[in-house]
Amino acid sequence: MRKQDITKHGISKVIDEPGDTFGTAESITEGEYDGRISQSDEDYYAIDLTDGDVLEVEVQFQESNYEEDHLDVDLYDPNEDFLESDTTIDAGAKTAATATQTGTHYIKIDGADDDLTENDYSLFVNRIEPAENDVFQPNYNFNTAASVTEGSYSASIVPSDHDYYAIDLNDGDVLEVELQFQESNYEEDHLDVDLYDPNEDFLESDTTIDAGAKTAATATQTGTYYIEVQGTDNILTENDYSLFVNRIQPAENDAFQPNYNFNTAASVTEGSYDGNIVPSDHDYYAIDLNDGDVLDVAIHFDETNYEEDHLDVDLYDPNEDFLESDTMTDAGARTAATATQTGTYYIEVQGTDNILTENSYTLSVNRIEPTENDAFQPNYNFNTAVSVTEGSYSASIVPSDHDYYAIDLTDGDVLEVEIHFDETNYEEYHLDIDLYDPNEDFLESDTTTDAGAKTAATATQTGTYYIEVQGTDNILTENNYTLSINRIQPAENDAFQPNYNFNTAVSVTEGSYSASIVPSDHDYYAIAVNSGGTIDVDVQFDETNYEEDHLDVDLYDPNEDFLESDTTTDGGANVAATASQTGTHYIKIQGTDDIRTKNDYTMSVTADVIGTPSVDGSVTINGNQVTFKYQITNEESKTVSNVTLNINNDFAGWSIESEESTADSWDVIDQTWTWNSIPASTSEDAQVTLSAQSGAEDEFQRLRAITAVGDTVTDLVTPLYDPTAPTELSIDVTGDTIGINQQAKINISATYVDSIILEDLWADWTVNSSVSDDVFIDLIAETGKVTLKWDSIQYSVSPVITITPPNRYVGGTYQLQLTVSNSEGDSATKTTQLTID
């Protein structure tokens, strides 16, 4: 079809004053008319059209100022209902509409600004009758759609034109449609094609290709389907086109057709299958899985052009909810998912470009049952996590696999986890490890090590913690691994544990302290400093490897706001700050690498503290009540006046049950005792009993107490309450049987003790212990006795005494006696044996 220039009709007719309403509209036919719009003017024209005619209208005018010069043109049907507004063009404005009924149609011209616009215009009217368009006219909607079958058709689009075609399809047929046309200007030449189902519901739009446009859809019911062709710009586009219609029946596709959705999915089992994808095709397969099975799926295909050749594969659960998409591989694509319920699972294969992709493929289905994986299966989530303790475990990861392990920890424990595996290709072999708290909230991810990966976290509440092991690439990774779990209890760490945050910070004063950092460990200390006073902290440690050995130290003010970080020194790290307010300041020590760093250190504290009167504290537990006892001592040789002891704390769900003291007054609001005076070299006592309320936090609490003379802070103490700790003394011991020249281990487990004595050892035996040296009073004496003693009652200790007899011992059984006790007067005795074969 030749494009028409409707402005070249010949002689124009001058109309002095067309009507200004529908009722007075000037009757016209196809042709050219001159008119004028004055301010607030509207010109109406009437033209008779037959059903299927296209009315194309253009208005030309001079324009130097939009508001004063621009004209608009609108079209109306015989019912005076609006049909179409104009599109601005270089010479003025243009619009078009298709008549869907026979009768008088209307053209309205008015100013863009009703009050300002005044201009002359030329009106060009073109009536395109169906016979002038193409042989399929009129086919402007679903009701007038031209019936077609598979084949090729030539037709035309004029402005406002919509060409509809109807084709009968069977359930499972694929309708593939292509338009070819010449295009030099997108708005004026480009055509679009859309598809609709028998209910006239939209199915699919087109994809632009070099020769025109292409689309496709799968019939999901038997009936009449529709093809709509229209101009990309409904007003401007005018072009000829060739319509290619291809009906692909299931028998032309592959042996599994029709399998275009979940309901028509082809049933498969483990194995290999050949299939085919045509445009718009979705191939569904169904496989029955048991809870804990892994579905590993790969598709293989030839690919030279991504859009035309590449295929995607997705997995769905029995509820038809999406599970996993694919990862591209050299041979095609691969995906995997773990079944979390027994039922029918689904595999969907489709073209990456739903319209363009057309390719053959091989589908490989692998069902990995738990017994094919490892002894801990199924353990794919928190609910199926396998219970473990400290130790080493061998297991495997397959594609999509997530291995969960559960371990019970006590508040203050450190969980250190490492996995070892062989790695030659990162994506296919590397494993990741994450830790979660009892609320299943994420705690820590891993750090890659030479042997695999490592992570650690500190338990801030008592409960079940979780370890998750998975492939770095959830789809491709497949590997064996060894899981090493180390539970570091506070007693194995140092004497200040637990002190992992501000609330558990241990009180210190000027002096030197020896402690340790383990992976994920954060050691907090509290010191009372007055405004204007200085704090200087020096931390010394051995360092041969920065990531594994270096420690950092930070200072915080009483509001727990950061003050200062450290400067690295030859011997360790140093930090100093001046207090801007009176109160508790904090020292925090941690490893530079939170996961790898493990080191002993000595902390030297220099601060402007007065130190007298001093305060000390202890804790006793009785059911759901805990009593904090404090003693204030005046170490000076003179009386001190106006002494206070403040315990103002957030008790986290605990309430004050009672208080007792030798104080002159107790302020329950400020939680402060006051002594008017304390004589020289005397002590005063105070205690408070707390009771747990519903919802109280069941975790470590340090009830911080600060003593002061007037406004000057003198000392600080932080007695520890462990709600999960044992409150009764207990003892257990295991002996050993060794050969000549071997080392024996005596394993001791005790609760609520501060003294352990192992007796009846021979004086020439070499003895050592697993606890740090500062715990010992006497390792061994001529009396054959080993004594371990702590400054305060330990809730739980597990020391190991190692004994190495001299080579001359030739055998025999030796009875050893173990005695444990605490400062509350409790004690217990037990015997064990050391046998040398």
C-alpha cells in the first residue's frame, strides 16, 4: 500500500463559520477546508462514515507561541462519544479513528488555550474505505476478525487501524506469529502484534526482530485464538506487512507434549530424557520425592546464539511454589533443590527468550536420597538439625544441600567451628559455614582458611545454637568435609569470663591483669574514673602472625559511646583518654581478626582512681531469688564522710525483693545507700535481693556497684550472677590406665567449688594441669598433693591433671584421693585409680 499525503487533495473550500456544537456541525466529505479559530471558539464538522471506514484528519496552522497559536482536534462517534485526540506533528496536529458503526461522525477543532488561542487553519479530511485498505477489511475487533489458518498473508495498516485475525487451535498447540515490514522511521513504520485466547484475554506481545516483529503462545484450551496487528503509533503508523502464521501441534514438538503447565506435567523418574522447546513453549515434568531427597537437574543443549538457543530450568515444590532457578554451565544449565516434604515436585524447561528460543535438549534427572548423602541426613533446616557436641564429624554436601547441626551452649561459651575439605575449583568445591543463635538469628559467617573455612561466636544466652554448612555455589558445589567443633567454656578461657559485653564487664582498677582472647572473644572491663581523670591501657602479647595474634583495645565512656582506639606498639597496643564525665568507663579487647585471633595477653591499667573506700561483692542464689552482697572498706587512717554505694541498673525483668545494710539511708528510687561516715580501717555491709519476674532475661548479669565520697568515685565492683549455673557442690573423676613410659590423664569435673586437692601422688611423678598457672596454689609437694584454688566459687570446672611416672616404674595400681570444697563450707571426696600395665 502506498502511503498517502492527505494534505494534497487540490482546491480547498473556505468555510466562513462552521457550527460550534454537534447540532450545528458543518457537513463535509473527504477533502480540504480552510477555517479560523477565534478566542473561545470551537468548530464542529460532520462526516458520514460506514462501519469499517477509517477517518484520518490533519490540521495545519502557523505556530510561534503554543498557548496563542496551537490548535487541537478530536473525533467523536455518532453518539457524540469521544473517540480519539490528536498527536502533534511538525505542521500542526493529526488524528484518526475507525468507524465501528455506520452514521455521522464528528470533528472538533479548538484552541489549546481556550481563552488565548486565535489562528487560521487548514483541515484535511481523508476517508479510507475498507476496499482501499486490504482484502481482510473490516477486521477492526474480535467480532470482525478475519479467519485464517497456518500460512502467509499480505495486508496493510493505516492510521488508527487494528487488524484482527482468528485461528482455531487445540489444547497444546503452539501459535507462532511473525510480521515482516519495511521500516525507516519507527513511529511511522513499526508494527506490533499481540495474541489473545478464546476469552479475548491477552496472552503475549511481540519481540522486535530484524525483519519486523515476532510472538508466540501455547494454547491451554481448544477454541478460537486471536492475532492483533496495529501500528506502534496508533495515529502516525501506516505500512504494508506480511503475516506468517505457524501452528505447531504437539506431535510436531516432542513425545512429552502436551506438558505446558503443572496440570499437564509429564511424569518422570531418575534418568535422562530428550525434549524440545519451540517458541513460547514451557515443558513441565513431575517427579515424586521423599522429605530430605535432593533433586539435581541438568539440561544439555547446543548454543551458538544466546537468545535463540539458551534454555532455562526451574524447580517447584508440591504446592507449585518456586524453589530454585538454574546456574549456567558449559554444557547448558543446572539446578537443584532439597525436598522439605514428601510429594510431587516439578521441573520446568523454557527458552531464555520466550519468543525467540527454539532448541532441542537432554534432561538429566538425579534423585539423591538421604542414604546416598551422609549419616546425618536429613538435616536440611533448623527443624531437622542434627544434635552434636564438641568433637569431629565427617559429612558431605551435594548440590542444593544445607547441613544443619544443633549444639547446646551456656551463656558465655564460645563456639568455634572449622570445616576442612579439598578444593581445586572454588565454585564446585568450596564450602561455607554460618552460625545462628537459639532464635535462629544469624550470628557469624566464616573466614576462608588454607584448609577450608572457620568461624566462631560467643553465646549470649543459654540455649541451642545452630551450625549451617553449604556449598559456596548452591547448585554446583559437591564435596566431602570434616566438621570440627570446639566449645570453649568460660573456665577454659580466663578467670574474668564471662565478660563479652558492657553488661558483663569485669571491674578493674589500676594494676596488671593476665587474660586470653579466643576466636570471636570480646573482653570487657569496667573502671571507675572521675571527670578530668586519665585512663591509660597497655596490652602486651606475642605476635608472629598479624591476623592470628594481634589484639585491639578500645575505650568507651559511661554512655557506652566510643572514646578512643589503640595505637600499635612494638610489644602490643596502647590506648589513652581523658574522662569527660564521672562514672564507669569501659575497656574492650578483641582479636584483630574476630575469627582467627587467639592469644594470651597482659593488660596494664593506669588511671586516676582514688580507691578508698573500696568495695567488694559476692552472689548467692536461692531458687528464683539472687542476693548481691557488698562490703565497703575504709582503708585510710581517718574517718571518711558522705559515702555512697549506687547499684542503679536495668534489671532486665528482675525486681528488688528486699535490701539490708548498715547504711544510714537507702534511696529505693536511685538505688543508693548512704553512710554519713565510715571510721578509719572499718567495713560496712549492704545487700539487695532480686526476684525473677515473668519474662525476665535468663542470662548472665553483673550487678555493677559504684562507691563514692561526695561526687568523687572511689571504686567499682561487678559481681556475677549466672542463672543457669549449678548452686550445689558436685564432683566426678576418671582415672587412667597406661603403659610404661606413657602419660596418664586424670579427668576431673566439679561444680560450685573454689578448691580441688588431688592426694596420694608420688613425689617423683611429673605433674601438670590444663588450667592456667595463676589458678595453682601448689602443683605438687613432697606430701604427694596437687592443689588448685580459685579466688571465688566456680560454677563449673573441668581440669585435667596429667601424670608422667619415671621410666623405672614397672607397673601397679595406685589409689588417688580427690577432695573438692568451697568457701560456703561444702566439701566432697572421691577416689580414683592410676594403673600402669
